[in-house]
Amino acid sequence: MFRRSIFICMMLIFLLAGCRDETDKGALKIPDSSDSAQSNEPEKDPSKIQTPSDSDQSEPSSEIQSPPDSSQTPLTDEEILMKPPGRFAGSNYNEQKVQAALDELPSEMTADQYTEELLLLLAEDYRSYITTFKEYDTEVKVDNERPNGNITLPASRKLHISILLDASGSMKAQINGKSKMDSAKEAIQIFVDKLPENAEVSLRVYGHKGTGSQKDKQVSCNSTEEIFHGQGNQTDQMKTALQSVKPAGWTPIANALKSVKQDIDPETTDSVVYVVSDGIETCGGNPVQIAKELNQSKVKTVVNIIGFDVDNEGQKLLRQVATSGGGEFTSVDNDESLKNYLNKAYIKLLGEWKTWQAKGEGQANTQKEQKQGAINNTEMDMQILANKEYYNLLAALKHLETKYGNAIPHGEIWMQITNRKNFAWNYARDTGRRLYDEVTKSGNQVYDDIKNEGDKNIEDLENKQNN
């Protein structure tokens, strides 16, 4: 019995010692990285470790993180698409060479790495399209020169109109019960009512002093006087000045033309002279030479002669004056034809405005449509290229899948090249639509401006013509 008790005690001592030894071993054991191979947990791929920026967790990470590099700004859409093309892009595409290059790629890369390698081989060249889009001028510009007789002249043009009225004694003669002078005054009054409002106007008479006798010839031949100088909107003052003119002496046309030079502002851009006369020069002057000098002067002046009831010989001489002055000679034989001639200037101007308007409207539409067409073509060509790149990339992906099977992340690569295609395709569409809309807006605005300006001036001219 005693032996049995001793045996039991000895067994308890050994058991207690064994337990203590196991406890100490467990407390001293240090994990070794090599033991991870025996763990039941799967090994993590370093390339697939989620970075803090990718995490959806709102809790801050306990790991120490380096501050982000603020110098690395994201690329713009244009910068992404402006990258150089791949080795086998465009006309360099060769399926066998592409496949040979693909065979050199390892099977242990990530989807991002595979996509990058595929683009180095097959990315198409979008640079010309991006440059076209970025530098495209969407403004429609039409700048046709307006008719010189604009109701309100452009600020860059300064028109001077000189009216020279023959007040020699022969203007007392009557046609159909009305003196030539009265007919001429009436026609001029109608004419000045239609002058451009901001045109500079000079009204000059000649031969209005003395008499037709020999003793008064010198006085009469020296007589030329500017009786009005102002703007085209001061028609009442011109009419008042005309009322006091009475036919008197000789016909100094050359002297009157010479005096026109002092009536014209040096800043004038356009100068036109209308000489109303019922006869030829009778004071010994040379109106042909003076008219030529006016036409060739710094301010080029066009001299028009209106021969009022002039005989054949007189018409011949006056025509020479008009020709040398770069203008035209018109013979009128009664007051109605005189009015009609002066009115022709506005009929002509009316036609010029209609031509200007139609030409400008047509140019605005044509230019708008040409720009829209160029944008559409650029958009479509870039989208076609994006599709071509996409199918080449798909063919390359299929080759990799055939070679490596499921070892490559096929789904992720496919998604990335699909996104690439959609990105380029949508960029072309969105940019094209934006530029198209800008061209449309600009073209419509220019068209409307031309139409409104033309309509206003045509309406003003028609109203003045009918009054």
C-alpha cells in the first residue's frame, strides 16, 4: 500500500513538470516568416494589396503614410490622347509581328501592366485630331465692304459729296413752263433729302454774279461760292441756301471745279462731284484738266456731269470733262429726267445693299456649314480610329489568352481596353458637339447681324426713294 502511494506521487510530479515545460515553450516561441507557408491563410499578392486611397473605409489607417506628391497632377483628356502611338499602330500594323512581341511577355503580370504593354504596341495616333479640336476656330467671319453711300457710313469711311450748280444767265430759260434753275433746285432738294446722314456735303454755285454782258464777264467768271457745307442730315439748311440763288452771268465750270479742292476734308476717303450745267465752259478755263487733277489727287474725286438741256456740241465737250474726272456724263432734257437721274444713285445704292446683304448671308451660311462639316469629319475619323484600335487590342488579348489561358487577368484587361475605346470615342463625340454648337451660334449671329443691317438700310432707302 505504501509503495503504491509512492508511485502515485512520483507520477504526479512528472506530470506537473511536463505541463510547466510546455507552458514555457509556448511563451518563448518567436514567429518566423518561413512558417507562413504552413499557414491555412492564402498568401497575398503584393500587387493586389489595397492602398489607403483605394479603401472605402472611413477609419484612418494606423500605419505611417508619406504625404502625397502634389507635383504629380492628373493628366487631362487631351494629354492622355496626345501620347505617341504604339510601334504597330496605323500603317505599321502587322499581326505576326504583334504576336511575336506578345509571346515575349511573361504570364505573371497584372492587368495594368498587360494593358500598358498592349498600348505600347497598338495605341493609335490621335494627336492630329486632338490638335485640330484644340486649335479649331469656331468664329464665323464675314467682312464684306459696305456700299459707300451707306445711310450711316462706317466709322472707317468719310464721304464727301459736292454739288456744283450752274447759275449762269442761260438757266433762266424755261422748259415746259418752268425755268431750268427752278427744275435744278427742285431736283437737288429731292437728291439731298436722300443723302447719307453723316456724309459731308458741299453745295457750291458758279456764275451767279454779274450779268451775261461782256463788261461783267470778269466778275461773273470769278464768281463761285460755297453756299452750304455740313452734314447730310441738314437738308433744311441746304434748301434755304438754294432759295437765294438766281441765274445771272457766265459759266466758269473750271473755276468751280478748282474750288472743290478746298471744300474737301483731307481725311475724306470717298469724294463725288455732281456738276449740274446747261452749257459748256464760257470763261476760257480748262475743266477737262481740272477734272483730271481732281480724279488723280490724294483724295480721289469722281466728277459726274449732268448736262441739262445741252446741245450736241456742248454734250461732247461736257462728256470729256466727265471722262477725265473718272465719272459719267448724263444728258437730261427736262425736270423729270433730271430728278430721275439723281434718283438713280439711290436705286443703284439700293441694289448694292441688297447684293451686299445676299452675299453676306450666303457667306455666313457657307462658312458655317464648312466649319460644321470639318468638325463632323474630325469627330467621325477619330471614332473610326478608336474602333480600329479596340479591335486590334482585342485580337492581341485573344492571342495572350490562347497562349497563357487563365493565367492572365483576361476580364480586367478587357475592361481596361474597352474603357480606353469608350474614352477616345466619347471625347471625339463630346468635343465635336461642343465645337459644332459654337460654330452654329457664331454663324447664326453673323447671319442675323448682316440681315438686320441690310434690312434697315434697304428699308431706309426705299422710304426715301418713295418720298
